Amino acid sequence: MNADPFRIFTIFGTRPEAIKLAPVIRVLEEDKRFLLRTAVTGQHREMLDQVLEIFALKPDYDLELMEPEQRLPALTARIISGLGEILPQEEPDLVLVHGDTTTTLAAALTAFYQQIPVGHVEAGLRTGKKFSPFPEEMNRSLTDLLADIYFAPTSMNLQNLKRENISEEKIYLTGNTVIDAVRLISEERYEFPRQIPVAATRERGHSIVLLTAHRRENLGEKMAEIFAAVRELISAYSQIEVFFPVHLNPRIQILAERILGDHPRIHLLEPLDYQTFINLVNQSRLVLTDSGGIQEEAPGLGVPVVLLREDTERPEALEAGTVLKAGSSRKKIIELTGRLLEDEEFYQKTSRRTNPYGDGRAALRIKDALLEYFQLAEDIFQPFSFHG
């Protein structure tokens, strides 16, 4: 047994990475067999800072690399350059990255240049389409080419990795750490800020339909179709109110204001911090979204999802029935949402299905996998098991 703790260097740069790594950081910090160090790139500055505060994360390094209107080539170069100065000083035994961001790929590549092993949390997600989503699909695929140990959330992700000739001995089926994070911060009696009228909506006997829409592939005509569908739904169902945290992209803000902005039961909100957002999901009847993470988070709280995308790297939820795919079709959005609002039996069947993404113990499994990787494990690794 190594007398000194193994040095794990965790790198992240965006809100989703911080959310999903927070439970992992917590369990590793509590184990004296590991010495954990963290660096943030600041790829998404304000949203990242909110999560650092919520989960009480204190990075050892902050590269503060975000710039106005930053472009991917320049951002990638700055991350590699910045981490290239830090990693030789730290000499970690393993670099831990998450997901599919520019930070993820750049950090894995920098570790490779230093011949440092890489662990990839949320490995194996694929759509099989190079530019959908862009640039995430290639970020995660290339990171998996560079990685040495893989933490796959689902059996489908594990099979994707095996098809790419990655040895099954290197892959650990863990569940998704976002379920761990959601359970840490969701509260039935959460007190919402005044500008989010959840209590007033409940007092009127109305149900909340939560909308999120921001993906590049939906900008323009597709986004207009989505908003038009929401407008029709709010007119057809007097018992609902739509809550929409509007993305900061001006194209989305202008379109949302034009199509949705003048209805008393549609609430256009500022972007929300993660804790407020998760608790809003928890209070919602259903979610309309083109996001990736919400396909995992909402089912973890028993909230059905109507997916506003044609392609998803999370097909497990479609198969399990916790997510229903509408794409950007106005007709399909109205049809699926209407059924969830009208058919109580169908709604209950959808909301009570088992979440294929995790049971809240993914971070502990990742720790167990790392103990096995460093030959410290006392017990055989127990993978996540989903029974739909």
C-alpha cells in the first residue's frame, strides 16, 4: 500500500461540470487515502461561481480565462497553456475531468502531454453525429480516446465505449453524479426569491410547466416553433403557468419577448442559480427542455420531460419512458404536453418510472473505482444496476 495519499487533480470550467463533480469532490475529500486538488478554468464565469458557492467548493487554482465573445480555438489554447504551467508543479497521480466541454477536452489533452493518467466522469455518451451537439459530441469522444479510467453513467454508455475497443476492465458503471447533486440540494419547503411567483401560482391552484430552451441547433425558426407551441398550450390549458428562465443569448431573449412576453401566465425569468432551478423543477408538473442535464435531473425528482431536440446522447430516458421526445415540432409538443396534462394515469405512469441515470450513490462508486485503480480496494466493485 502506498504510504502517501494518491494525488487527484480535478479540473472543470462550467456550471454543469461543477454540479456533477461536487459530490465526487466531497467524497474524495473525506477519504484520507486521497489528496485532492482542484482547478477551474472559468469558462463560464458567473454561472460557475454560483455553483461553487452552493456546494462550498474552493478551488486551489482559478485560471479566470473567460473573455467576452470567446471563440473555441482561442479558449482551448488558453486552457492548455494555463494548465500546462500548473500540472508539472502538482505532479498528480491522476487528472479527473467531467463530461464534454472545451475545458474537459483541453484538460485531458494537457494531461496527456504531461503523461498523466486521465479519469473521465460521465464517459461514453454518444449521439453518433459529429456536429450534434456541437462541439460536445467530439469533445467527449476525443476525451475518451485520451482517458485511462472511465466512469460510465449507464450500461448504454458502457456499451458505447466497448464498441470503440476500450477494455471493459477500465470502465466502471457508476450511475450519474447529477442525481447525487440533485438530492443534496432539493427541498420540499424551499423558499423561492420574490421574483419567482411559485407560491402565488400554487395559491391560484395552477400547475407549473417549466421551459428551458437554448441549444444552438434550435436557434431561429425551430425556436420560434417551440415558443409558438408554448403559446398555444397556455391558451388551451387555463390551469397552467409557464416559467421560463431565459438564456442570456440576445436572439433567444428577443424572440421570447416577442412571442411569449405579453401573457400573464407566462413568466420570463432571469437565469437561475442551480439550487433555485432544481427546486423549481421539483415544484413543476412537467418540464419542456432542449437541455441535456435536465433529462437526468427531472426524472430523479419524478417530473416528466418533453424533449425539444431531435437527437439526444441520453437515449436511456427515452427507453425508460421518463422523457418523451417532441423535437421542435409544434404539433408534437402540444400533443405530448397535452397528454401529460389531461391523462392522469399516463402522467403517473411516466412520473413514477425508475430513473435510468442513478440512485444517488454514483460519487461513492467513483471513489470505489479509484481505490481499485490504485490497488487499494478491499471489496469487489459493485456497479450501478438499473431495472426499468
